[in-house]
Amino acid sequence: MKKIVVTGGAGFIGSAFIRHQLKTYPEIHVVNFDKLTYAGNLDNVKECDLGRYTFVQGDIADRGAIQSAMEGCDAIVNFAADTHVDRSIMGATDFISTNCTGVYNICEAARELKTQRVLLVSTDEVYGSIREGSFKETDPPQPRNPYSASKAGGELIALAHFETFGTPIVITRGSNTYGPYQYPEKVMPLFITNLIDGEQVPLYQGGEHNVRDWLWVYDHASGIDTALRKGELGQIYNVAGGNERENIVLTHKLLSGCGRDESFIRLVKDRPGHDFRYSIDASKLRGLGWTPTMDWDQGVSETVDWYKNNEWWWRKIKSGEFLEYYRKQYEER
Ligand code: NAD
Ligand code: TYD
């Protein structure tokens, strides 16, 4: 693969994937196609080598724009999405436009241009919640919130495209991802940056024992890369962190990493329809040679240190659009 288009490459995982590609493959050229929504940030890709990297601002819901960016590329990896569950509960129109219509446009453009591979980055949330055991790729999607429903919709559109037209689709379903450059609406960077500022963390009451499986962002990037290069067309691959933790356990870990005590927890009204537990089995991807490398304790402490050392990155985010969102989201809870 010589030229790949990465959509949503100015976001959290997409930018890590671009850094991973440029470092791992000396010959590769990456086109980053991103709408630059509130979550898109060119600071995330500012260290990319301009000789092998191009940025194009555009919307995957705009068929002409994404098709012209894809011309001459060997593969496309789609990270572009609206991604935050709480925002999808406030309104999901953009989620459906990007996560369903956008994916359809990518499939149509790939069909027309005969693109060799289309990797869709999806999420373990499409399975819904599971009390015991872990989901396998053969389990049916049962999404329970507007975000995960829109992601499942995009997946089904793409799989139908594979069946009908032979479009070369591969899908990954990753678990909750953490690390540097994550927009501070998500639980880890929100809690860490609040604690650095001496503010309380809004832990959802009733969700203290809910479980998420944490995946280091560069392990997620290498999992997607494995599926892109070695995955079978028309197949789905789970990418699991193997680090299931209750929210209260995560919260205590972040409190201690930031030198704060329990008085910094503020219990707030729970998210409606809050999924209890996500758990996936990644043996299919491991069968292609992928293995996650980051130890949980080390990953969390590296993440805490990164936010402590990179206030330049998150302070400007937390002072803009974010403040209005935070007020709406948390003040009446
Ligand atoms: P993010 O919210 O940090 O970034 C999303 C990026 O997509 C932003 O740069 C944004 O500007 C861009 N974008 C949004 N709408 C667009 C559009 N219509 N056209 C072009 N660009 C658009 O997201 P993330 O956390 O990096 O997630 C990336 C992908 O990984 C998503 O598809 C998400 O569903 C999936 N995923 C995320 C997680 C997680 O824990 N964050 C876990 C599993 C899967
Ligand atoms: P989040 O980072 O939003 O990811 P997702 O909902 O996609 O898994 O939330 C992770 C967990 O943290 C989830 O169980 C909800 C909980 N949470 C809180 O308790 N307080 C918060 O302010 C946020 C954003 C999340």
C-alpha cells in the first residue's frame, strides 16, 4: 500500500493511526480527510512529516468531496464519526449523517474508483451490553444508544455493499480507547484534566460499577493496521484491550495519579440507558498476529503524565465550545 486516505485523522484515534503509519511504513503517503468538527484538531497531527502527509478539509457526508480525495488511493481507513454517547442523547442528526450516510458515500466511492480496501473503524458498543462472558464477531448487533445505533447502521450498510457489489470492506470493533490527545469529553481525559485543575469529577451515580474494557490507543492503531493488511474481506475483527475495570476503580486510579482524595468525586445523575458492561473476544484478530502491548497501570500513568505535561493542548479546548457543552451536560445533574 502506497497511498491511503484516513478520514477523521484529526481526531483522537485517527491521528494516532496516522503517526503509526508514517513511522511504520517509510514509503507510505497519508491523506488526512477531516471535517474538523469540535473534536477535530490539527494540533493532533502537527508533528506529521509534510513530505508524506497531506491534509484535506471535507465532510464524508459530501459524496463528491470524499470521492475526489479517494482518487488514486490504495485504501481508505474511516475513523470519521460523531463519537460521544452523551452528545448523541442530546441529538443524533449529525451522528446519522456522518456514521451512516458518510459510510455509504465511502462505499459508493470505493466501488466506483475500485479502491482495494475499505477499513471501517467501528466499536464494541454495537453489540450492546453483556453481563457475563464476551461477544464474538458472530453475535448480532444490539446497540442501545443513538451513537452505537448509528455505528451499527454504518456497518450494516457496508456489509450489504460487500455482499451486493463486492466492495472490499473490513470492519474493526474496538473497545474503549485511552491515551494522549483524547478530547476531554470522554471519561479519562475529563477526569484527569478536572483533577489537575482541582475540580471534582462527575461520576454517574448508579454507574459506579459499570465496566469498560480499556485499550491503549497505539494498540488500537496496530490492531486496525493488522486488520487492514491481513484481514479477510467482508469480515469483522474485535480489538479488545483486555483491561476490564469498573468505573469506580478507574476513578480511584485517576484520583491517586493526580494526588487527590475521594472528596473530589461528585456523583451526578446517571446517563439514560447507560450500558452496564462491554466485553469482546479478540481471538480472531490475535489469530492474524496482533497482540496488545501496553500494561494497564503503565498506560494510565503515562496518560495522566501526558495531560499534566501538555496543558498547551487541552487548555484551549476546555475554554471554548466545551464549556457550554459541559454546563448543559452536567449542571442540572
Ligand atoms: P474523535 O471524536 O476524537 O474524532 C472524530 C474525528 O472525525 C474528528 O477529527 C472529526 O473532525 C472527524 N469527523 C467527524 N465527522 C466528520 C465528517 N462528517 N467528515 C469528516 N470528518 C469528520 O473520535 P475517536 O475517539 O478518535 O474515534 C475514531 C473512530 O473510532 C470512530 O469511528 C469511533 O466510532 C471509533 N471508536 C472509538 C473508540 C473510543 O474509545 N474513542 C472506541 C472504539 C471505536
Ligand atoms: P465514555 O468515556 O463516555 O465512553 P463510553 O460511554 O462510550 O463507554 O464513558 C466511559 C464510562 O464512564 C461510562 O460507563 C460512563 C462513565 N462516565 C461517567 O461516569 N462520568 C462522565 O462524566 C463520563 C463522560 C462518563
